[in-house]
Amino acid sequence: MNFSFYNPVKIIRDKLENIGSLFKGRKTLLVTSPSFVRNGIVDTLVKKYPEIIQVIDDIMPNPDFDHLRKNWIKVYAFSQSFELILAVGGGSVLDSAKVFSVSNSEKKFHFVENLIKGKRAKEDYRLIPMILIPTTAGTGSEVTPWATVWDNREMKKYSLHLPDLWAEACFLDPELTFNLPLPVTLSTGLDALSHALESLWNKNRNPVSTLYAVTASQKILDTLPKLIENPLSLPLREKMLDASLKAGLAFSNTQTALAHAVSYDLTIRFGIPHGTACSFTLPDIIDSVSGQDREIDQALFQIFKEKGSSSIRNFFKKLGVSTCWKDYGLTQKDMQETKESLKTVSRAGNSLVDSEKFFKIIEKQFNI
């Protein structure tokens, strides 16, 4: 079969203290979240590297247009032009940095907002180079060319997706994930699993993405329960960061599919954390897609052997994560409204899963 796989991000595995050579004398904006101010990392970086001339350190989960607008204006109102953006944090920080990297000659956020909402042709923009340092395992944002943006007023999720919105490099230091709270460790680990599996039942898949997806899924299924039991294990943290990277590489070429398309409505309307919202449906999706496509079946067999969805249901049970809609306070009406929302979610179009079959399986949960 003919295929192509492309990912230009330079991947570096090292300690954060050795990042200096990547600055190359460029005037740098540091983007991060409040936790890295509290733990002293921001202060350490600013004191050690004079290239960092400005810091934005108030990035919160699920970046919203209003918050991004305020900080984007700060970036482009600064007296000096930045030549590099260094982002240290979870997926929301990395995605925010991608938004800050985009401008045009007018330097108006309205241009960026229209670009994100698809109201402007993807041309005539400028990008500031980025170095992305993930501190969760993980969102995979460090190796993808898109950023998730939420509109809390319109109750919608958008994606900034530009063909060259890749980082110059990503820098992986497992020690930065060491003190993650257990809920974040769990949620981001489930997100990574969903990225891997979603790239399998995907019309954009290719042999390379499938190889990354299978390897990542196997490692996450084996490692995440052990890490939840032993969160202070650096070797397990290293394995999860490696698995998250491979999952990111897989879906960097495919995008996500049905599980993520369903999750956006569940997160924005009901506040279900993204990692949970995009993963608790995976067993039902596996049941929906099994037997439909030989290549998908082969990949799933490599991961789960003959146990199929029962294996991943046991995985969720071991982690204490329900795979039943009712356990999240969701009703049959909520499910129908989520189903309806898929008509406007582009990621649903990537899916090779029969969505009607999927929702019929879910309906049975409400009849028990």
C-alpha cells in the first residue's frame, strides 16, 4: 500500500537543566502555569537563561478564548519581538503557546480567532518557533500541529490546525512528571491511551501510525495501573512519558476520532475531565468496530489478544474508572444530545466506527 508519515518535530530526551543549547541566543517568551511558579521552576529558568525576557504564567486548564485573548494581547504588546516560545506544562499550556505563536501583520487577536473558527483562510499568518516541554503523560501536544481551544460562551470546542504549527523541538524530562497529582496522572494517561486507540479506527491511519499506536497502547495498559499504585516510581514515569510520546506520534498523522468527538460535548456541558470523557467509551467503541475491518482487528488483537473489550473493561475497573454513562450522571436524553452534537464535530468524520451501532450499545446501559 502507498502511504506517507510526516512529523518534523525534533525529539530530545534530557534533563531540563540541559536545555540551554536550544535557545541559540533568541529572545524568548516562557509560557507556563501557576504550579511551576510555586515549585520554583520558573524562577530557576529565568535566572539561568537571560534569553527569557517575558513570562506568562497563568495558563489554566481548557484554554478559553477570553483567557487566550488577554494573554495574546500581552505577547504582542511587549516592547520587544519574541524569536522563540518556550512552553513548560501540560496540554493546556502547550496548546496556549501554539495560539500565542500565531499572528499576522496587523497583530490583532481577531485574526487568530477567525483562523481558529474557520472564518479566515489559512494564509497570511506568521509563526514564532516553539520548544514544547510536556509535564504530563500525556496529551501528545508536543508532537502535533494543532491546539484545542474552548469557547465557554458558545459552549463549543475548536481546534487551531495549521500545516506548519509544529514545534521546532520537544524536550522530554520524566522528572517533570514526578510530582503530578494522581487524578492528573490518571486522566492524562487515559487521554494518551485514547490517542493511540483512536488512531487505529481512523480513515487517516497508516502502517507507521499503527505501529506507534499498538506499542503505545500495550505500554499504557501495562504501566498505568502500576503507576497509580506506585506514583513515586521514576522508571514507571519514564515508561508513561515514552508511551504518551508514541501515542502522540500516532495521532499526529491521523487526528482523533469518535471517542474524542463524543468527549467534547461531555466535557463542556457536564464538566467531565477530558481524559475520562475521551476514554470511558473506548470499550463500547471496540465492541462496535470489532469484525468490521481486518487491519483494525489485527491491531486490536496485538494489543488485547482474544480478550478484546473485556480486557480494557478490566483495565478501567482496576483503575476505578466507570465505563457506564449513568455513573457520570448522564441520562438517555443527554446521550441523544451528545449524538446530535457529532454533526458539527470534524473529528467524528475521521472515524471508521459505525456510530449508530455504538449508540445502540450505549442505549442498553440505560435499560439495565
